[in-house]
Amino acid sequence: MSDVGGTYDFSISTPMGEQTGTFTVIPSADGTSFTGSLSGGMGSMDVQDGRIDGQVLSWTMQMTSPMPMKLDGEATVDGDSVAGKIKAGFMGSMPFTATRQG
């Protein structure tokens, strides 16, 4: 079972500029799914439908500000680093990176 759980400092490039905050990954007991949240300057969003496939995380979130929108995330964990993208409807795909705290 992979060790993808933890709290990560993230950075994402958005049409409104770079956003930073924390990404929390809490794996299920069997290591196939996860819960957590993405918290930053734009507020906090809970992870929905979090799935773990080896080192790959995939999830959705519901953004409410500045406009309601479903976000689709996919990222790969490599040691203490995470890299991937978050798709935000008509705004397209935004690069996402994160580093495990501690």
C-alpha cells in the first residue's frame, strides 16, 4: 500500500493568479480511496470521490467562489512531492504542485 496520506503545501496557477494553501489527503483503511480538503485564500473545498490507484490520486471538488463549478483533480505522488492538474470547466486545466509538510 502506498503512503500518499498527509498534509501538503500546494500551489496552483489559475486565471486569477497563483493560489496557495494546504491539501489534506486522508487514505481509507484499505488504501483505495481518500477524503480530505483543499484550503487556501479562496476558502476550503472538501474532496469528493477521492480515489487512490498506486501513487495516482483522483478526486472532484465543488467550488462555490468566485462562481459555482465542479473541479476534477488528478495528481501523482512521488515521495513528498505531488504534481498534476485540476480541470475547472470552461477555465480549462490548471497545473497543480504540492510538497508534503514535515
